[in-house]
Amino acid sequence: MPVDHGRSRRSRVRIAAALTISTAAVLAVSSCGSSGGTAEPAVTIPPSTSERTSASASATASPAVTVPPAHAGFDYQIGGPYQPPAGVLVVSRDHGASPAVAIYNICYVNGFQAQPDAEQEWDQDLLLRDQAGNVVYDTAWNEALLDISTDTKRQRIALKVDGWIDECATKGFNAVEPDNYDSYTRSAGLLSAADAEAYQSLLVAHAHGQGLAIAQKNAAELAPDRQRLGLDFAVVEQCGTYGECNRYTDAFGDSVFDVEYDEQGLQAACTTWGTRISIVRRDLDVVPPSDPGYLRQTC
């Protein structure tokens, strides 16, 4: 199974044309907050404050799993693993990598689309096709959408992705992050939000069965349904840039982990949400420090 090289979806499509990062610039700004290298005890989602009294905000994770410590130092390493910077207590890495030592580890899988040029690794009837029989692509990243339009196909697709989730559990990850939850928005109307949620519920059940928490990735419009599906926390991209952070905190409380890709988004997120949620700015390709394009900043 090829390694999932980190590629954020909705947000990168929206900023790719505008954002250019110099390959000569290397910024490695360590996370603000605790400088300790050991993990805090696993915790459940903390009670909401008086500012967020909705039932969804105060919900807790499944009792069988633990969620990452809220408002902890966070790093997004899906493009390649490296030693977490000082103060980082939560890291997300690709399922092909090993978890970091002594901190909370989130395992990235591409759950709703095929990897670039990996269509042959899927049964051909599981690739979404238009009325002409052509495969439907996320054209920004050359990824074929998976056909989650029927229960039978959802079950078959989930079986394959469940294998990756099993790898995450075996390696010692604490949680899983299935990417492209919002792929239905790129399906030209062939898939619906209901399809996405029905399929996501299968992944939730399997992850919980393996003792893993599971994150909602993007799709702010679906966050109000997190309790019904059993989603435990959120990993989001550019909620500062697009003014969406409140949509996630309304549903997940402080258990939101935000990745920004430009200075304006970082400042917007930090100014409004820096005392409540975990925020990191990464370079667009989320490469490790050995790459000249590496960039990391926090509040």
C-alpha cells in the first residue's frame, strides 16, 4: 500500500493559486506553550465554558477512547515525520509512518478519495463515475473520488480503509484522521452529505472498535452532526482564514486542531481562538525540516 503523502484538500484548492512559499526560506518556529517533551495524560473533551453552552459543545468522546489534550501544542507532519518541536504534545502523521514517542499521535488516512494514480488499487466499480462512465476526479490533486453512494459500496470501501485503520492501531497511534470528508462537494451532485455521513459512521465504528478516537476533517457544515456520528474531535484546515473556527468549536468545544497555510490565516486564528484551540501554520506541502520549503509557526 503506498504511503499517503499529505495533501490537504478543500483548503489547498482554495489557496493554491494564491499562495507561494519560497524554497529558500526555512522557518522553524517552535510551538508556544509547554516546552516539555512528555505527553499529558489522555483526557476527554473538557466541559464547555459559559461562552459555549450548547449540548454539542459539551459532549464527550466515546468512553472506550481518549481524545487529544485540548489546546495542546500541535504539529502537522503528514508530509513526512520528524522530531516534534519542543512543546508539541499532539502530532498527526501519515499511516505509513510510525507514531512519535511519548505524545498523542493522530493517524492520517485518505478515506474518501484514491491516492493520485492509485485508481488501479481499487475495484473499478468503487470509483465514482459520471453519466458518461468517466471517473470523477478531485482535479486539483488528481485523486479519483470513491463511490460512497450506496450502502453496499460504502461497506466495501470501508473494508479497505479499515485495513489502514488497523495499521494505525497496531503501530500505537491514538486516533485516526480520515481525509476528504467533504469530497461530496466535488462530486458534481453525484454524492450527498448523507452519503458522506453514512460512510463516515462506518469508519467511526471501526476506529472505536480498535480503541482509536476519530477526528472530523474539515466539512464545517457537517460538524453539528458530530454527536450522532460519534466523532470525537476535529482536525481542520484554515478555519482562521475562512472564519469557520466557531462552527467547529460549537460542535467540538476546545478539541479543535487547526492548520493554517498563510500568515493572515494564522493571525486571524490566533487573535480570536489562540487561547482555546490548537493552531499551527505549516508550509503547503507539509514537508519535514530537511526540505528547504519547510515552514512552521504557531501563535
